[in-house]
Amino acid sequence: MLDTKKKQKVIKKSQIHEKDTGSIDVQVAVLSEQISELANHLKTHKKDNSSRRGLIKMVADRRTHLKYLERKDKSRHSALVKKMDK
């Protein structure tokens, strides 16, 4: 799990306007950060199947958000994917 300070940093980096906490961009950024932390956890705890299931669910959720954004606004989707690749 992300601690509050780390989550706020991720939200600050990806928000569209000052009070934005729930846009697709923010949700994808938070999910990506959680996925990376959980992947690191699973490298050391290989038999933690509960966390592995949660990781798979998060990846599917992020993929769903990205598909939605691609359908609604292709330019924003491509900008978000470029930002995530960095």
C-alpha cells in the first residue's frame, strides 16, 4: 500500500487542475505506483498469492481505465502513456 505522502506526490504530479483527485490520469498514476510497489514486494515474497491476486486485479483495472481513455480522448491517452513510460 502507498503511504499518504507518497500518494499525494503521485496525485500532484498527474493532476489536471489544482483540486483534481479522481480523473483517469490520477487513477492510472496511483494504480501504476501501487503496481510497482506490489511487484517489488512479490520479488521477495514469492508465495504471497493474496498479493499476487491483488496485483492482477490492479493491472486489469489500470488496463480498463486506459481503454476507456483511449475511446474518449486519444490525445490525452497518448500523452498519459508517454508520461508513464518515463
